[in-house]
Amino acid sequence: MAGLLPARPCCQLSELLGVYFGSRGRLLGSARGRSAYFSLLRNVVARKVVRLGRAVGPMEAKYQAVKTRKRMSFFIELALPNDLVGAFTQPPVQVVPDAACDRKALLRGLFLGCGSVNAPNTRYHLEFVAPTKSWASAISGLIESSGAKAGIVERGGQSVVYVKDGDGIVRLLSTMGASRAVMEFENVRVVREVSGEVNRRLNFETANIGKTIGSGLRQAAAIERLEADGKLERLPPALREMARWRSENPELNLGELAGRMKLSKSAVNHRLRRLQQVAGSNGGSRSTNAAPPNI
């Protein structure tokens, strides 16, 4: 976005105003006139301010870079023509233009001045640390007019306008002209969503496999008790066949077991429940003299 220079003078001024108000710029007075003073953290944005000033004014620019132990800061002073001083002293309600192209340019300038966006491989989050509450409302309105949903929260005494919806962030970046960032964002988002879907399916399948194996082992244990107690041989042929199939295939689920035995799932489930009941796993032990259960 810092490398994009609007073609129309009105859009150039709107974007310059966005950077000025977003970065909490201030006016300086001198005998020769008024100057707009910018304090910025990114060199590419500082260079763009100079380019915008020369395109709009043309404005004479003073550029200074200061390095501290923690960061680099860039200070720009633009000498304002007398007819533009009023634009840099307006309240947010009057700064926000009516033309759609000017609103996009203003929003882009505000983002360059006080905005940031997270890498989508962690979470979806784009925000503007607004200079004032009135500017927070104005930024929220600009975002929502672009088709994205915005929220406002107080953080450390500052009003923060945020967007947490992935589609909304993509729409907003597109509106501001960050086409390359949109492509990179979408690529990472697709990988993240596919990975999330794979993990959800894997967890689901793992849970199902665990449940199937657990049921199969309990049923096999019940069959072993029947065999140890001598009850298995007194059961009807259908139940003995069921016991043999389950003992040999404890890892199969009901559907797979029914398919191999060429029975319905309900029939297989019913026979397995009867085996567990006879073994006393679901309702106490049965008398050894009791008649074999019907199926």
C-alpha cells in the first residue's frame, strides 16, 4: 500500500490526511506559515508522505530518521500551502469525504498511520489504534461501508477498531488496494482451513476408532467369559457364530462386521448385546441351569 500513489489529486490529499490523523500528526507554526508534522515508525510510509506532499502541494518536505535502542523513528515536516491548512484542522466528521474513491484513500492512509494486521496462520485480526474516540467511530463507519464488520474496544486508554472475520479482512485489504497482501493472506488462510479440517476429521476418526476398539474388546471379553464358564456351547448356533466372528475381529465396527457376515447392523448389534447379557456384563450373571436365550 505504501507503494501505491493515487492518480487523482483529491485521493492524494485524502490519503495524506489519513496518514496525518492516523499517526497523530500535529501542526507547527512559524513565521513563514504552517507545517504538518508526522512521526512515523516505517520508512516506507515516511517516503510515501513525502511523495504525497509533493504531488498535492507541491510541499517542501524535511525528513529526519532517528535511531534509538528499541526502534527507528522517522519525522517528516511538510510546509502546507495556506489553502490546505484548514483541511489539517478539521474534525473527523468533516474530514471523511463523500466520494467512494476518496473514502478508500482516506482509509488506506489511516491504516498506514495507525493500522496493523496479523499473519493469518495464527489468528485473523486487523486493527486501527485510533487517535481519538471520534476517529474510532469514523474509522468503524469507513470499514462497514466497505462491507466488513468492525468492533471498537478500549485498550490502555486508547480506542481500537478491529476486524476479526477473515472474509472481512480480505474485503478491507482489497478496498485499500493491497492486492498482493490479499493473495498472500488467502494462500495462508486456505492452508490453515484445510489443516483445520484435516485435524477435525482426524480427531473424529480417532475417537470413532477408539470407541470401536473399546466396544470390540468388551464384547470379546464377554465371549471369553462365556467360553470359560462353559456357556458358549449351549447357545444357539447364531449366537455361537456371532461369538466366533467377534473373537476373530475385535477391531471391526458394526457396519464392517455386518458386511462380512452378510447381516444387517441391527441384527449384529442385537446378537452382541445378547452375548454380553448372557455373560453378565450388563445385567448380572444368569443361572447355569437357565435355558439358552432366544435370538
